[in-house]
Amino acid sequence: MKETFGEYIKMLRTTHGYTLTQLAGLLDIDFANLSRIENGIRDFDKKKLSKLAEVFSLNIEALQDEYASDQLAKHMYEIGCSKELLKVAEEKAEYRRTLKK
């Protein structure tokens, strides 16, 4: 998915016919904070991922991957990450995976 995690939540919310207030209530967060999340002003609380998955009947592992990729992309954007830096980071991540074996 190319959209931000907040945009993804908004798409889920509108597709399922929830208002901001309704979904915020289901997630036990303030509707103003949900609006900020959907508009990219605030990050979604990782601790609420299981509740989000439950509300929309999503696979929690896939949702966690979407969340993590969005957080990584945000950080890469903030530091001005180049494609070369990303390639080196992937090589280091692969090396770390071999250490766990």
C-alpha cells in the first residue's frame, strides 16, 4: 500500500461506514486524535493494533507489517534516506537475521 497508515485507517473507516466518533469509541481513543492520525499529524498507537485488527477483521500480522513499514518509511523520509542508504540498511538487516540463526 502506498498510503500512510493514517490514510489506510481512514479508508477502512469510510469503507465500513463508521464516523470518526464511532471508530474512535471502538478503539477507545479521542475522536480528535483519530482525526489527527488520519491526517498524518499524529502516529497511531502501536498498542491499539490488535483492537484495530479486531474491529475490521484484519490479519494482525499483516496489519503489524503495514504499521512497521509506515513507521520505517516516515523515518526514512525524515532523515532524507537515499536509495543507496536503503540498500546498505537492507544488507545490515540481512546480516542481523543470520545472527539470530
